[in-house]
Amino acid sequence: MFKEISRKKEENSDANALLNFADNVEKMPAPFVVSEEAAKKIVSLVKEEPNATGLRIFVIGGGCSGFQYGFSYAEELEEDDTVVKQDGASVVVDNMSYQYIAGSVINYKDDLQGSSFVIKNPNAQSTCGCGSSFAYG
């Protein structure tokens, strides 16, 4: 009888642990973060483009550091796309580019040098002076 009581107590604590885990899943950080400034700009750009649902960020080979960020309007979602919605903005990254962007912060700057999206990427070993290309690996 004592073993049954102990077992039930363990099952109960396992169930509680599972519920606690489920509660924390919602609190896990996003795969990348969109700053408030970037979100505002994305929302305003998407409003001007009739078929756009968000901003698509991708990574291609090239640039002065090896890889280069690219930006376009997201119109249709692919099965393997990752979508982050923040402050009303939607940012889409394809599966291949995701590995290079995970953990990054997407920001928007508007200064004397011009305006552009800027990605602060903790995975980049180095970046070029303008910040549009990076070395990885």
C-alpha cells in the first residue's frame, strides 16, 4: 500500500512538472527579435504593398565578408518558413537562412548615412563596415 501512495505522488509530481514545462514554453524567447523601430517600419512598408504579409529576410553567399543579408516582401509562406510576429509586424525567414539568423536582433536605423534594416547577429564572426554582410562559422 505504501508503494502505491508513493507512486501516485510521483505521478502527480510528473504531471505538475509537465504542466510547469507547458507554461514555460510560452515564455521561451523568439528565434530572433524584432525591435520596436523595425516593427514600425515593417508595418508601414507592408501597408504600401498590396500582396505583402510581412518582411522576408534571407541569407545568400556574397558580400565582402562571405554572406549577405537580403530583404524582400513576404507574400506566400513556404512550409519550412519561420514567422516571428512582434509589435504588429511579421518577419519571415526560410529554413536555410534561419540557421544564420537565429538569435539575432532585427533593427531599423535612419541616420545621416541613410536608412536600412540592421541585423545584430551574435553568430557572426565578423561583419563588414556597412553591416550588410558577415562571416559565419
